Amino acid sequence: MVYNVHIMDRLKLLKAEAVKILETGRGSHDWEHTERVLNMCLHIAAVEYGNLEILTAAALLHDIGRHAQDLSKGKVSHAVISVQMARPILETHGFDNDSIEKILHCIETHRYRKGGDPTSLEAKILFDADKLDAIGAIGIGRAFVFAGEVGAAVHIRNLNIEGTESYTKQDTAYREFKVKLEKIKDRIYTNEGKRIAEDRHEYMIGFFKRLDKEAAGEI
């Protein structure tokens, strides 16, 4: 599938709205994150034959509700809020009902925690693209940025992960690694996503092992 002129114009307008919403977002979930997820979606779609219009729209809008989740310190799901915000935006830009439902399903199920299971190819691609941006070098960087956003420590050795809480001083990058990031590789759906995840996973494992070693004062 390729974009026709009408679709391109509509997606440009959608992008402008997404940029406006996300440009003041926190660094861990800002416009640059969305842009990387979009680019990864397009890469995976080229291999897996996903619908580019559905994927582009879903990728652009998947995190527009993130600010609400951050304000609530995780008590509300940004996937749910993003769906609520995305529907009127999509309607305004002339997407038909069938496309809207497909796009909203992608957004609703993209979250690692409590997001539901993606069933369409496009939803699986968005899920994978979003998770790939959470691992590897970029994922490590984002984990530390998020930790700084919530006032967490750089690293806490011998931390009892089960007894910690998110959005606290204990919510370090290493905690996020143990709670979520090291498990992502086994949650990826598409073959191309799995291929990319393998390399990023190995890099991330090595980094966090070294972080813990250096934090212990080992040479």
C-alpha cells in the first residue's frame, strides 16, 4: 500500500495536531518518541505488509494522553485517555468509522501494562514499535530520563523490586529494567520486531549488569 495525495494531506494535518499536543510533554514520552515509534512502524510494516494509513494515524496519536497519566502518577491509563482524545480528532479529519475503530484498537492495546491484547496486524506492529523504543540504547536513555522526571535515584543496589512503587524515588532505571524492560523481548509479536529486539535486548542486559557492578565500586 502507498499513500495517495488525499491520505497524505490528512495525515499531515493529523501530525500537526499530534506535534502540538506532545511538544510540551516530558522527555521520556515527547514528540521525538512518537516520531521514532512512527518510523519503526513504517519499517516493520514494509516487511510485514501492514496498512500504512491505519498505522501512521495510530502511531501519531498513541501517546497523546500520556500527560494525564503522568499527572495522576499512573492512576489512569494513557492508552484509555489517548483513545478518548483520538476519536474526535479522527472524526474531524474525515476518517471513516471502520478506519477509526481500527486505529483506536491499535492505540488501546499498545500499552505493555494493562493494555489488552492487540489482535490486528497493525495493532501488533504498533505494540512492537513502541516496545522497541523502550529497549536497547534508546530505551536505556529513556529509562533514565523518566527516572529523573519522577525524582528517582540514579541507582539503588540490592533493591527489593517487589516492595517498590512507581513514580517514587525508588523508580530507578534499573527498577524499570527489572519490572518491564528485560521482559519485552518475549512479548514482541512480529517476526521483524523479534529480530530487532534480540540485538537491543542483549545490549541492554550488558549495560545494566555493568551499571550494578560499577555502583558496587567494582573495577
